[in-house]
Amino acid sequence: EHLFSDLKEDRDRGELVFPRFSKNPAAISKKFQTLRERVEKLPPELTTHLLRHTFASHLVMQGVDLTTVSSLLGHSTVKVTELYAHLQPDHIRMAVERLPYKIWG
């Protein structure tokens, strides 16, 4: 909850969580380190890599096209983005349930 509050404050001030237009990966690491210092008890498995995967997956599950997601992540090709965007099993199940006929079970 505290993390989301901090992120909202940053957004309201116009700050980016992961500044895409910085070609310097150290800038992203520094911002994430600042978040770690401000928020207690962040699990060690929470990494910038995991956050990028989660961001991509959530966008795709909300119907954002891969070209747009690829652009937001700064990927050179959509093929790279396809490696990042993972659909949750519930999302896949709900997509199949939208069909007017039953395909399994």
C-alpha cells in the first residue's frame, strides 16, 4: 500500500517510475533503489525485470496491442515483447468462455 502511495505521488509530480527515454540503465536502477529505500519489506524477488514483465502482461491482458506495448518498453522488435507478455490462466480461460460454443470440458 505504501509503495502505491509513493508511486502515485511520483506520478502526480510528473516523475516516471522507469524513465524510458533515458538511455542510461543506471538511471532505472537508481530509481528502483530509491523505491527500495523508501518502502520497507520489498521482497528480494521484486526486480525491475519482474516489474517490466508484469507491466507488459497487464497491458496485453487489457487489450493493448503488442506494437504499443513494445514501444512503451523500448523494445527493438515486437518479438522481444512477446517474450515479456505472459497471459494469466484465468485470462486465457475467460477468453475461451467468450466463444459461443464449447471447445473443451
